[in-house]
Amino acid sequence: MLHFSPADLPCWTEQPGSADLLREQMLDPTIELFDAVRITELRQPVNSDLGKGDIRKPEVGDVAWVIEIYEKPPGYELECSDKNGITEWLHLFSPDEIKFEKVVKL
């Protein structure tokens, strides 16, 4: 289980609406290593290493595997592979950059 306080978040300040900001930046406690997740929203353009390992950029609707969960700063490293197991992209997202849902069955 990951533990941190609001003060651990780099941009945490006590301001109106800061509770919403905190919720956006918290890690989802239901997500564990090696879970499959489907991207439902990319909140900003993704800088990708096209030509340096990534075949394409992450897109809404992609199913990826959680290969690492970082606590400080909070984030998820996700890997998306094709049906042959070839990595299409590997990317580190902060919780405020992405929304996803856990995939129960593939």
C-alpha cells in the first residue's frame, strides 16, 4: 500500500478547489502492478520517444499494463503491446495527465 500526504505533492497548496487538485494527483488505490488499464482521457499532449523505442504515441482507448507505480512524485509507468507482445509505447504518466479504468477481462 502506498502512503503519502498532501504535503508530499509538489504543487500542493491550500487554495479554493485544492481538494479537487489533490484528488486529481492521487494514485488510485485500486490499481496494482501488472493490472491492465484502458486509457479514457489524455489531459495533455503526450511527448513520446517515436523512433527511440516507441512505435506510436498513447491514445484514448489503448489498453496498457501497469509496470511500475511511483509514490514520490506519484505516477504510473504504462506499457502498451500489440497482440504479438511487441511494445508499441512505454510511458510514465502523472495522475493529472491521464484518466484510465481498470480492465477486468481482456
